[in-house]
Amino acid sequence: MNRRRQRGFTLIELMVALVVSSLLVGMILAIFSRMSLAYRGQQQIAGVQQVLAAARATIELDAKQAGLAMAQGFKLAGAPTVAHSPVQVTNSSTGPDQIAFFYADPTNQAAVQAPDPTAAEWAALPSVTVDSTGGFVAGDLVVLSKPDLTTAGPLGGANIATYDACVMQIAPGGVVVGPPSMLRFSTAPPWGRGDSSQCSPPRSGLGATMIYKFVAHAYRIDPDPDPLRTAIGPLQGSLTGGLIGTAADNWTDLAYGFTDIQTALQVFDKDGIDTADLDSDGDREWYSGVAQDAVTASALAPPGGLLQMSISLVARTDRDVEGIATQETPDLIVAVIPDNNTIGDHPKVTLPWAIDPTLPGRIYRYTTFQVDLRNLGVGR
């Protein structure tokens, strides 16, 4: 009798199949792991780029508006004889710069109507009759802007508009709908003073004083040395432009992941001597160092003035990314002329994970953009 032929796998065949299958599964898992790591890294990069784009759009809009209806600066109650610059920079060569922009908001405006207050009336009770109080409420910061079209432009040709501008605050109950419509202003600090001498008496008629809401936006990286705050990198903003100089400026967090702000300013000095940026243009100089503080400490009247501003923002991922971390921070300086270039004065820094590859790291990205300061009455 014939024995049935037995069918099946031998133990050796099973072991070989198991080894081959394990190898295939391992390869698939390795590929998946790499793809997952790359995907997470790209998500992190996309997040940083979005945050940078949003911050850039916000700051760029303010920079473009800077000086509107106050090209020659504005006066405050705390220093009634000083014209503050519509663009202000606090430079740091070892950390982020701080920037502030000031301008009038033309979406809310009122024109002063007769009768004009005398100097005595204005000092005793600062108030004006206006064509409309729409859009204004008690507590609003406003700029009173008195235009003058008789000033010759620094480059010749047509005259330019110059402004006598000051900032006041609408007093409690200071919006009178009328008729006549009136605005009354506070004499209390920090935005008012007893004699209201930061503002000359408003006028009506030709070249009437205009009243606008005052926009004051300042930006900085939170200087708090707390490691927990440093780790999240808050970009902060102040709706008083940092003008009060105390906690009352109410710096609030706008976004996270930011590590640096660097600025540079192009100044029109019209002296024909190229002494700073070595670009062979004697009338226009770039400042990227501490000189920015000086040229924005007070408003510059023609023929001097600000022409352009370069702003660089640096942000990083909010968590460590393996394998593709940035080795050093962006180099926001020109070493040959550190104080007179178009970028800034903050050199690159080698990051810890570049020295010790076993450490996980983060991805850094930056954006640099230039803005023409066209509202400052200088021209190019």
C-alpha cells in the first residue's frame, strides 16, 4: 500500500519566512518613522512661517502708516516742548531691538469749528467745537493736528505739509453731541496737564485743526529673564506705544516663538558726505546700531528726516525637532560696518545642539523687509 505523500512547511522554511517578514516589517517601520519625522518637521516649519508672516503683516502696516498727520512729530503732556518722533527705536547690540510707531487714524476724525478758543480759554478749559463727534468716546487718546502747507520741500519743488501735532485724552463726559458738537479734554496726567501747554490753541477755517484717534503701537520681545518666559519667546505689544514708561503701558503677549527683532534706519542728512554706510550716497545714511536711538529720540524737521526702515523678525519652533535643527541663529549684521548696514547689529550665535549632536534642537526662520516711511514729509 502506498503511503500518502505528506504536505506542509518544514521548520526551517517557517524560520526563513519569519526572518524575511521581520526584515520587511522593520524596513517599512523605518521608512514610516522617517516620513513621520519629516512630516512633523515640515509642520513645525509651516507653523513658524505662518507666525512670522502674521507678525510681519501687522508691524509692516504700522510702519507704513507712521507719521500720518504728524510728520514732524507730536507733543505730550509730560514734555510739552519736545516733539516726539513718529518712529522710535530702542537698539540693543546683544539682544532684540524695541520699536514703536505713531500715527493718526483717519477713520475717526473731526474738524474744529469756530469760535476758536483763546490761549487763556484753552489753558483754563481745553475744549473745542467740532463738526462731528461720531466715533469718539470718553477716554480716547486723540491727536490734534494743525496743518501748514507753506514749508518748502527738502528736495525742492512743491511745498510739503507740516503739522503741529499734540496728544490729549477725551475727558469723562467730554463728548457732547450737541448742537453744538464739542469735545472736552482731560488735564490729568499722564496725557493731560493743568495748562494744556503741549497743544497750542486749535483753529478753524482754512487749515483747521483736525482731531483723529491716536494710534500708538510698540513691539518688543519680552525682556523678562524668567527661563520659562524665555523658552516660549513672547512677542509683546503696547497700545500706548511704551510712552508712559511704567507698567501702565500694558505690554501684552501677541504671539509666541519669537527670539529677535532687528532694525535699521535710512536717514536723509543732505550733507553730501558719505561717512557711515560706505554706499557712495552722501545724502542718505543707514544706521543699524545705537545711533538709531539718537535719530528717533525726537522728531527731525526738514532737511533731515527718516526715509526707510528695515525690520528683521526671528522665530523658532515651539518644540525640539530631531535631525534637522538649525545650527546657528540668523546673522543679522554686516561685520565690516556693524553700526551702518541695512540689517541690524546682532551677530549669529552657535546653538547648543550644534556643539553636542546628542541634544535635540529647534528650527529657526527669519524674515527681513524694508518699508518706505512716506508719511514723514521727506521724500526720496
